[in-house]
Amino acid sequence: MFARFLFLTVLLCQPVIAEAMDPSVRFYEINKREQQDRISIRGRNDPGCNAFLKKPKTYRFNQVAYQYCTLYTERGCNEGDEIIARWSGVGPELTELTQGGRWILQGGTERGINVGSWNCELPPSE
């Protein structure tokens, strides 16, 4: 009974928690030991189009508090360069990635795809 209450409390408070958090993104790679490592980036809290200096081979993507983010194979966030991702590697193929940490990037190799830039949109102000 308590477990159900706790689960419902967490589920209902999730939107409030997300609104209190600063928007940010994280990118993950697969290292030589086949483990996921976070890729260090600048501009992870900046909305709009951001480019990597070097295009890292990225396996997984996470974003918090943005309406959605789109990743691109090239720098500049140009239409036609979008990267497709799937939630947990299954489900529909999408380019507008909503909040969460289990976006598995499609294409490239089993270790990921090179990401050149990303564009994140803030939710509309109320």
C-alpha cells in the first residue's frame, strides 16, 4: 500500500520537479569497456542551436526541462541533418526528443553516431 502511495506521489510531482530544474542536456558515449560515459560539453544549459567543437560519437541522450530537443549530424542545426532516436531503443523513431534520459540514437554504429549540434526549445511561458 505504501509503495503505491509513494509511486503515485512521485508520478504526480514529476511535472513540478521538472519545472523547478534548470534546463540541461547530457550526451553519453560507449567507452572501450562497453560502459556508458557522460560526454563533457559546454552550453548544456543553453537553449537554441549549440555546436560541438568535435563531433563525439554519441550513444544516448538525456534532456531535462526543455519542451523538446533535436540533434543533428552536422554543425548548424540544419534541416535534413536531424538524428533519429528511440526511447529505450524501441518505439517510434523521433527527431523531437522530449524530457527523459533513455533516448538511444539510431544510425551510425552500435557505439553511436557522431553528433555535430543540438537545438533545444524551452516550453512556452505561461
